[in-house]
Amino acid sequence: MSAVAAPASSPDAGAVWHFGDPLGEQRAAEHQAVVIDRSHRAVITLSGADRLTWLHSISSQHVSEQADGTVTENLSLDGQGHVEDHWIQTELAGVTYLDTEPWRGEPLLAYLRKMVFWSDVTPEAADYAVLSLLGPRLADAKVVAALGVDALPAVWTAKPVAGGGFVRRMPAQGTEIVLDLAVPRDTKTEWLARLAEAGARQAGVWTYEALRVAAHLPRLGVDTDERTIPHEVGWIGRAVHLDKGCYRGQETVARVHNLGKPPRMLVLVHLDGSGERPVSGDPLLVDGRVVGRLGTVVDHVDLGPIALALVKRSIPAGTPLTTGGEPQVAAEIDADSLPPVDTVGAGRLAVERLRGGGS
């Protein structure tokens, strides 16, 4: 089937959206094996003896002693604790690899270079392509052999591959096995052919996005905005370490964790599919009052039209919602996507005891 490009308004503009059968491609990702070209992602490398301790001091994750062959998520925050950058971080053979959204590659690289000062670290743009592989059949011997590894890596770990680059395993995302293959860009075509011969069907980024949204995984700049703090989108723990030294934005992270609650929450929203789809950034309304904003909007093979949305924390599941903009569409929060019931942080508990005179 011929490739269909992602819409010009999409954050994946220029990538392959699907190959003529988007829902069939999603089904294959759930039950077989697919490979998705995500080579529009930006990749940055850090070299130098100080790279990890330096990055540890300017980011939210504890990475000063990141072990070789491990993978994590990380953030850069502004002074008020708002998320500026999110990346996947892979440590391998003396090099730290950061891959992020296409539109954040240059700004992130510029920021990292500005922060070097006297440290022994060199940030560089890397001409690498990221290919994502999804599906249970990735464990087949033919696929493992095509990757050139003795066995698939464990979740949150990476292994080098022949010719340069690495394969890493990420947490489940609508299917048990999710791999990212990061390789020199001039070898991408060879890798796609090798994986196809091993039985991995090519799919478009529509498939990746549908499974990501259903798995409730946010995407920087689409499911977040300029006011987003890590607590709102599930990045505490996953991309933010709560017991590490000072970094920009740490005060907000600690204050919200210990004393308050985030003002918004990331939820999965089901949309009325009888008409046109709303778009990312459209407001969510209750009785004409704005209570949130839509993030990624996508059609899922089983769930139909769905979206991630940042909404006010006070909005319960079952509240009748509509989207603003054109068209206006009925929406409903998926109750299973609501964050866990709030627990009282140690700092808040101490304040309440002082106010109440308790012990």
C-alpha cells in the first residue's frame, strides 16, 4: 500500500501517517509486529567525563550515576516548575543519547550548550533515525536475529546493534513489547528492509499515537502546554526524582508534592464519533465554561475517537463535556483514567496538625 503523509497541521507532519489501512495497522501492532518510522525525532548526544553529573544538576531525573545500558525519561523545567523539555535518555558505551520531539531538538541543544560552562561535556546533534517496533511477535527468533542481539533487552534497558546505534525496550503501550531502534540515518532503509524480511509490517505514526493515547502517555507540546507541571501528567517518578539535589524548578516540584495538589489532571476522553473530529488545543467546556484543553486526538481501532486532555482537578467522571472550537463535539472522561485518590503529603499533614492543635 502507498504511504499517506501526516496532515500538515500534525506534530508529525512529514512522517508517514498510515499505509492505507490505519486500523489494520493498529490491530497488527496489538497482535503481530510492526515497525514505525519516527525518524523525525531529534537526537542529541552528550560526551565527556562530566556529562552525567552535569546533566543531573540541570534536569529533574537522578542520572549522576546512570548505569551503562539503562534508559530513563527526563525533564528540563523553567524557574516556576513548568515543563520545557522532555526526552528519553539512553546511556551506552560512554555516550548519553537524548531523543525528543522534532521541534524541540534545536532549542534543547541550544540550552544544553549554554549551560556547559566549565564542565567536560560536549552536546552535539546526532544524525540518527528512531524506528519504533510494537507487537508480541517481536520476540520471534527471526526478529531477534534481524536486530543482531542474543535476546531482547529488558524494559528500560538498551543493547548496542551492529553498524552503530542501539535497541531499547520501553514499557508496554497497548502491546506487551515496545522497542525503539536508534541507528545512523543513512542505515534506516537497510534496517526497514531487514525488519520487513523478518516479518515486521510497516505502519504509520497513527498507530503509534493511537496506542500511546490509549496507554495514557503524554506527549510534550501536544498534551502539555506552557503551564504544565510534572504532577499533572504523570511524570513524577517516571521523569522526576523526588530525592535529588537542586535543579531549576525543584521548589515547585517539592511544594506541590508536599503541600498541595496539581491544579489539573491528564485524563482520557471519549469523543462522539458521529461527525468531524475536534483538534488538539481545543477547549473542553462544561455548560459553556472552559475546564480544560484537548491534547492528542486520534481514532483507535477498539475505542473509537479518543483524546488526552488536561482538565481541572475538580471535574468528576460523568460530567457532560463538549469541545469548543469548530466543530463542537460531546465528550466524556474515561473513569479508569482518573488519577488515584489524593493522599495527604507529609508537609500538608504537618500544617493541618499545627492549625488544629493536634499531634
